[in-house]
Amino acid sequence: MISHNSLALALLAICSSVSAADKSLFTRGPYPQLATSTGITIVWRTRAVMLPELRIGTTPGELTSSGSFEHFTARRTILDGPSSSASSPLHSAPSGTTQFEAPVTGLKPGTRYYYGIYDNGKLLTPDDDSCTFTTLPDPGTSAPVTFWVVGDSGTATASQKAVHSAFKQWRARTKSNVDFYVHVGDMAYTKGLDSEFQFSFFDIYGETLRGLTCWPCIGNHEGGTAKGATGTGPYFDAYISPKNAEAGGTPSGTESYYSWDFGKTHFIALNSHDMSRKPGGQMAQWLKADLEKANADWIIAYWHHPPYTKTSHDSDKEKDLREMRENIMPIIESGGVDLVLTGHSHAYERSFLLDGAYTTPTVSENAVLDDRSGDPKGTGPYRKRPGTLPNEGTLQIVAGHGGQALSRKERPHPVMRRTIVEWGSVIVEVKGDTLTAAMLNADGKVRDTVQIKKDAKSAPLRIARPKAPEPPEGPLKLKTYVPAGQTLVEPASP
Ligand SMILES: [Fe+2]
């Protein structure tokens, strides 16, 4: 069906846009969003004359037409005249911008596709295999999954770029299949402006984003311009998240928080910034219902504000962090969540296997189920029984070390086994009965590995007096990334 809105907007683009003769036609993207087992949506922006066509195929160089601009959503800013009649105008994109959102349906599950954007028969996207996506596996199948986790990256600094380079080099070196990208918030300092999204996110990760769907959650900095309750702002313009359970899970009715399935691994993204964190709030009620229905082997949740941290933030002292611990963590743990990924604190912190650490201040006594290293090459992985039984133990990872200046307190958080003050990211793999998370630093070294194995015969027992955490590694403050082998000029601590 031809969308009259889309047609009108595309024609408007012809009349009002800038010449593209001397610049790339794309001002953002293209990048895949809203992956499902049978579809995808490709998103890009242009300020140029363009009546685009999307072609896809399972072999690069052999793409066939999948849709022309009549089938796309074309969004413009409300200030650009007649486009204000569009159902969801862009919040604050540069004048003359058109954001195309091109849905593709009827695809095969678990299949790799390549895509290209054409204008009048001419290929506009790179003529290589970088424009690619893989549909989600058939729902209910136990497919292995590997994903990249980044937090608090949006600075456009050398540290952010080094973290990205280390990931690209790791990918090339290990030839690992990475399925998608999870961002745990603070991707566009300092207010989440459209321009900040552009130079701190899309311009930095552009090549990677062409072939990896990013599944986000909102950070407080994106909240400078975006509103969770209405789903408006540059953050919500950048992403298309599933509010109607398009990729599995329970419909949330909002892109602010949502759930989805990758085979039998269930993912939950929460908005810890500006939605109610009360137990009776809409988000908490939805979370309960979602966890009750989840038919999964593994459950992974992610949001921005960490329930446990003593690095650049303090979870005993800050209201939003306290509420996520006191109100949301009981739901998470009784729902059988295995792993919680957060950011906000600018360091890497990784916990013991935990359950029931809801008090303020947090203490480790009777809240740790396994106080060994969790490292398969150390004292061994944490063990749980198969399935997603309630209160069998949750692992917490704070991954706010993606680019912003780093810092920590004098002492580690009592439930955090490792605290490392280095820039980096986290790579998570779920395969059969094993979940592995590895911290890859900006110099390309794996600095921590933790594993959960679901092969236990009995429930883990609470430890009355667990071991103390490892002392934090790294200085109290670190502002500037210095590559390995070079001298750190900055004082290590104040
Ligand atoms: Fe933050």
C-alpha cells in the first residue's frame, strides 16, 4: 500500500534538500533496527534528493528489490513545514533531514541477509558485505548468542574510539560471530541532543552499526532531551524498539522499556531514568507479567542505573540506584534473571553470584550464593540449576567504562568480586548451559572472565560470611586514554 504521507514527504525532499554532489548522501546510517525472526527495519537519514529503493538478498552482490520509498516511513522535523502532519516528526534533526525507515517482512528465521540502498538504480551503500543483518532465530529454539555491551561511551574521545577499535580487532582476530549490540545508556553526552547522537554515536560506530542491530536502554544524559513517558526526543528518533512484542516477550506499549527473545534467551530493557521505579508502577507491573510468561533457558536484563556500585556513583546514596535495588531487584531475582547489565558508573564492576541484597547500605552477608572467582580458569564458574528458577543467583556487571572519564572510591563495593578502572566493553556469550562474560579493555586485553554454568543438582546456598572482594585495580581517577606501552602523564590519584 502506498503511503501518501511518505510520498508527499519524499517529494518534499526533492524540492527542498541540499545538493549531494559533493557529499555523502547519507547523514546517518544506514543501520538495522527492530530485528525479528521474519523481518527487519533499515533506517537512514539524508538531506539530499533521493527516492530510494531497498534491495536485499542472501548473497552480497545479488540483491533484489524489497521495497521502494512508497513503502517506507519518511520522517522530518516539525519545523520543516508540511511534514509536521507526519504522525511522528523527528524531534530536532537538522533542517532538511529526512529519516527513512524501511520495513522488510517475510524473511526466513536465523538467516543472514545483505542489503543495499539504491537511488535511481545506483548503489549508494558500500559495495561490500558490511550492510548485513541476521534475522532472529525461530522463537523457542536454543540458539547460541554473542553480543557486545557498551555503556557511558558518548564522548567522541580517544577512549571511546579505542574501546571500539579493540572490539573490532577482537572480532577480526577471533572471527567470532557477534549477533547484536546492547548499549546500557549515556551514549550521547551531555544532553542527548540530536547533534550529540550524531557525533558521539553514529559517526563513531557507523561502520559497526551497518551490520549490528543496537538494542538500547535510555541513560540520564539522553534524558536531557528525551522523555520516556511520551517516547519523544532524539533517543527515540534514533531507535525503533519493540513495544508490541514484535520480537517475542510481553507487549509493553512503549519503546521506553521492552522485552524480546533471541531463541530461548529472553532480554529485558528497562528505563531506570524517568519512568516510575516504584513496585506498583507501570514498568514494575509489566516486568512481573513479562517474567511470569517468559519461556526461556536464560534471562538477561539491562538498564542504566546500577543497583550495586562504588565507583563514580554510590548505590547506597543515590535515589534512582536505591530504587532499582530495593524495588526492582526483588522482581528481577524472583523472576529468575541470570545477568543484569548496567552502566552510569564509569568503571567496570563485576559481582559474585548474588541473591537478596536489597538493604541499604548493601552488605554481602547472606546475600552471596557463591563467593569464588566465577572464572573458568580460576576457581571455576558459578553454578545454578537448569531453567530460570527463582532466586538461584544473579550476576551483576556495571559496564560504564565505554568512553567517559573513569573514577572509583577507595574501597570496592562489598558484592563486587572485581573492580577495574580501565576503559573497555563486555562481550557476552550464551551457549547451551553456559553463559560467559568477558571484559575486553581498550588495549584489546581480556581483563576479566566470568561464567555461569547451569548444571547444578541442587540450589546454591547462602553464605553467611562471604569472602571479601578483590581490591580495585587502577587509579582513583583517569581522564585520558593512553595506549599500552606509552607513559601515563596524568597523576594517578588526587
Ligand atoms: Fe549515567
